[in-house]
Amino acid sequence: MSFDGFCKLNRRRVLFFDDFLGTTLDYWSPDNRHGKWKTYYEGLDPFSGHVQWDGNCWNLNPLDARTLNRSPYSVSNSILTISAFRTPADIADAITAENGGTPVPWCGGALIQNVETGQPAFRVGSYFEARVRAVETGKGMHPAFWVNAPNNCLISKGGAEVDIDERFATNQGSKQTVWAVDIGRKGHAYDVGSVGSSPAISSDPTPNPAQIDLSQYHVFGFDWQEKWLRFYLDDQPISHLAIADNNAGFAGRPADGFDAAGWFAEDAELALKCSYSMDPSFLVGMGLGSDTTTPSLLTYQVDWVKVWDCAPGVERQTHSW
């Protein structure tokens, strides 16, 4: 059955779809202005790499000639691979120069949905999902599938973010987090759930209680509706925030009276991201940064990314917008 036929049969409408057919990634360039992805963040030089927010990993941009157009992305057998690796000697000096004279020990990548000349950002009533796996395990690892507000969205909610599959330091667990914050990163954050180990990170990671092998493919999903924010694993709901819950008691947090689901439902926009960075500062501060035991190459593999107008097994909602 064709993909379109599957959509009609299940009464769901696909809003975005990339199954990474062929051997090249569909990203923006001067010759491909409507590519699905961008290899640089909004507002930055489209022909440069950039340092990750905490300074320990350089997001390579295949459009950057100074780093020999080196790419952390590859497509083969309908699989996108995002790689993180120790900075190669042949581009180390160029990265140091681009970073204002400060060396960067790791290279990785961040794919950003092209909302300017490709698919516009999504609004409430969208279901995001990806079939992914992280093959290698090592201290300092930080792969993720997530959505956040593009820089051209309404400024008051420019810090909105939802981490659908975020992994830290080991491959034992995946964390789901909602950030209802403004452009200045002020607001509310909720650890809504986790798969495998506890969302709390420790120097002695909790064994995976559900025996979920996260080195194998799983489908991580996020349902964004006016009345709830719900996370899915392999088409099954696993955790949520809802208006009626008033956010009481999630992940041990006290009720604060803030309506995260309602905040996201009104005037927010979200765009897709897939990334692999290394050594976020909080991991380094906890003694979980990379060391000699960390593999020199780590990969996050993405089979496909889709956005629907409703979650599996859920009737399509009617929205005020």
C-alpha cells in the first residue's frame, strides 16, 4: 500500500515526511532553497559552522569551505546518520579560528527544519515522531530528537521547547522534557517522563528497568493538543501533561499552578530538530563528560521523521486557530 493510501485508510493526514531515500540529505543550499532541513541555526551565517551552546562541540556545516565541507550527516539505505567525533586534525585549526581562537574538542551536527523557504513551523494539533536509535554508548554523549520555537515565531514564546528523545552520558535511558519558557529562557520546565533509566542523571546510572534496548530502533512521539502534551513510545502513550492535572507531582515536582498545556496551545510554534552534541556543561560538571573510554565516533541513526495532524489511535481534534 502506498504511504498516501495508508494515511487515508487511517484518517490521519501527514504534514511532514522524510524517509531519507537516496544517498543525499535534502538540506538548504543556494541551489536547493526549498530543502527540508538547514545545517545552521536561524540568524547565523549559512556558510559557517557554529559552537554548541556550552562550547565543547562544534556543529559542522557541510556548506563551510573552511572546514573542507566536512559533514556529520550521511544517508545510506534510507537511514540518516548524524555523527559526533573527536575533532579531526585537518580541520582543527580552521574550527579554532572560526571559534575566535578557542579549540573545540568534539564535532557534531544539528539539523533544523527549514521554516523560511521550506515547510512552515507547526502549531497546536500536530503529532511529531521519529524512528531512531543511538548505536554507541559513551560518557559525554548527547543525541536528541526535539522540537522548539523557530527564531521567527512570536517573540513571547521564543524559548518553547519539547525534548522527545534526549539522551545523556549513557544509552540506558531517554528523557522527555517540556520547556514552557520565553525568549529569555525564563519560565517553567517539567521532566515529564523517561524511558529506561530514571530521568535523574547520576554517576552510577540506573539499570534499564524495562529492559528496553535503546541501541535498537524505537519510535518516539509527541502529541501536541490544546488539552494535553503527551509522549509516546512505539505508538503507545507513556506520559503526559494535561490542563486538568495542573502539573501536580510530575517527576517529583510540586504543583505550581502553571498550565503548561494551555501555554503551548496559544500562539506557540514548533519546528523539528535532530542533533548530536557532546559534553554539555552540566554533564562535565557531574563528572560525566567524555574521557578516554568514550568512542571516537558515536552515531544517532534516524530511519524517518514524520509530522501528523493527530496521534495514532486518537481522533483528530478541532482547534480554535
